[in-house]
Amino acid sequence: MMPPNESIHQNGFTKVLFNILLIVPLVVAGYFYGLAGINTNEQVISDDFIYDYREIYANHAQYRKEWGTDSFLLFKVKKYYFGVLKYERPSLTDQTYAGLDLLSSFFNKLTEKNSQVRIAFYGDSGVEADLVTQTLRDSLQLIFGGSGVGFIPVVSRDPGFRQSITHYFSNLWRWESLENPRPMRKNPGISGNSFYTQQIDSISDQTAWISYRGKSFSSRTATFPTMRFFYGKNEIDPSNGFLEWEINKTQKSSPLDKNELLNEISLFDFPVSQIRIKANLPNSLPVYGCSIESTQGVILDNFALRGIDGSRLTRIPIALLKEFQHTLNYDLLIFSYGLNVTNPARRDYSEYEEKILQLIKHYRKAFPEVPILIIGPPDKGMGGPGNWVSDPSVPRITKAMRKAAIKS
């Protein structure tokens, strides 16, 4: 195992992160400056994080003169008086904040040859349809090797919008998700979802099916290197049925004869461009999804759940998470939340801090040796034309999440 070195930090993972941030410049601004409003009467809102925007505006006077517009700024300033949120950064002398040191095991794994490096990226609708994560994944695979989009659900809200894979499915699936505030009847999988067939029928168009096809988002998504199918334990009937799948006009089938807490079967281990799977399964068998992955290089799984703040992930049983870790062997967990708890009138986020702390503790029990990276919410605008400002709760949420990370 090679130790992390300066070139890896500067030219590898850090470089990729900067590339991702360039895609969403508001996120960059939200981190370094955090745009927020001050009223047009030049009265500063009472908040510890706000300072005067006029100095920044004056520094751009020459650019405004040359271009004759303020359109190059993040929003049109004109004569209005705006403010900037000044994010509080951890003190470099604060020994409770270790920064990149906590990611050393992940950096070490990136330098290993002939090994797979796996990342779980949890988020809300901000990363739905593989947004952000598809670019991060592709950039990491370009530098460190690997191909494949990672974990894919059976059913998706946005199959036509996703650019990294073409995904179709029948209407004969029942979908249980942590997006629903009511507790799930069955154990949710590692993605926060589980899927069940609605019926079994010998007629092909009456059997639940899913289809995946490569997409030209990049050369690493055009074909599938290998695929694994994951399902859970049938608590009612140990007869789990069988799968049928078609690859390159060749039909194959396999019984699902295992009935442990987590089970898998390999569908292929050679490059293919598309696959169609028929699930001749009882409606009591939970199906968790498939993983499209290379055996070496970086694999990044997108686990997006719309509308949640992250706390519902604690409903995933620790025993099941441990089984997924034993099978998939994650090297880094990322939790990107906070956008769904923004509220400009709310100043106290201690309750949310506790939720994030419990989330971290829950996953630490299942992934004790895996580093966890917490990402706060991006900038969020409010107001209207000529008076766009940033939600002042964004830095409060970020501070609460940072406190939870330090306490953990």
C-alpha cells in the first residue's frame, strides 16, 4: 500500500473536486462567500455571518465600465445593496478538526493498483438522476481507472432524465422508499429503497421486467463491464423464483436459491451494451437493485432520495448495512443534505445537528473503518427579480452539520 502523497492530493481527488465545483459556480460562491441579502435601505440584517457587499461591488467597477453590464456577477446588482454571507471556517489550531487526515485511508486506496475503490454518495434531489455524481464518478474513473455507473435501482423517478444510463421498467413493480415518511413494511436496502413484483405470469408482457442500456455520456458508460443483482430474504416463502435475462439475443436464466439477509447473483462478467431482465419472483421477495461495475478502479453509487434531510436513513437496519458492506466493501461514505430543512426564519438548528449526529453514529456501527464526508447544502436563492438574495439559513445549517461531524 502506497501512502498518500502531495501529487495525489493536488492532481487527483482534489483536482476532481475543483472540476465538479466549476459546474455549479453558485456552490463555490456559497462555500467561500455564501450570498445573502441585505435590504435596499442599507440596513444590515442581524446575523453573525453577514458583511458589507459594497466593497466587493466597488472592486468590480472597472469590469462594469468595460462590459457595461453586471451580468458577469452571480446576479444583477444594479443600484441595490446586497450582502454576502461570510462562512465561519474551522480554526487551523482546533485539534478537533482533522480535515483531510480523516480521508487518508481513502487516499491510500486510490493509490493501490489492481483494486476496486467504492464510494457511496447519499443525497436528496440535488443529486437525483445522477446529477453531480455522474461527473464526479467519470472524473475519478478517468484519473484512477474504472468504469460502470455503480448501483442502479429497479425503479426510478427520472429514467428518461438520467444521462449516464438508459433505464426502462414495467409497471408491475411495487416500490417502497424512505422518501415516504411512513415506515416501510419491509427492510429498505442500502439505497433506502426496496422493490417487489406485483404478480407472476408466464406471459412475457405480464411479468415484471427491467432494462438497462449503456449511454454515450462517456466511454466509461457506453458498455457494462459486469453486473450483479441483489435481493433480500423472503420471510414468507423460501421459494424465490428465478430470473431470465437476455444479452446479445442470448437467453439465460438462474434460480434465486439463496435466502439470506442479502443475496446476489452475477448476470455477466464480460462487456455488454444492454440487458433485459424478467423477474419471475414471488411478491414477498425484496429486490434491492443491480450494480454495474468494473472489478478495478473507482465505483461511485448514487443513492438519491427526494425530499429527505438524511435522518430517515437510520431506518435501514444496521445488520443489513453490514451485509452490504461485506459484499460491496465501501471505502468512503458521503452524505450531502440540508437543502430540505432551509428556512430563513429559523435560527436554531440544534435539532438538525442531533439528527445528523445520529445518522453518522448509525453508519459508523455498520462501517466502523470507513471515513465519512459530510457536505452541507448549496446556495439557495430567495426573493425575486432585482432582489435575489440567499437564504440566510444555509450557513446555519452548514454550521450545525459541521458541529455534528466534529462531535462524531
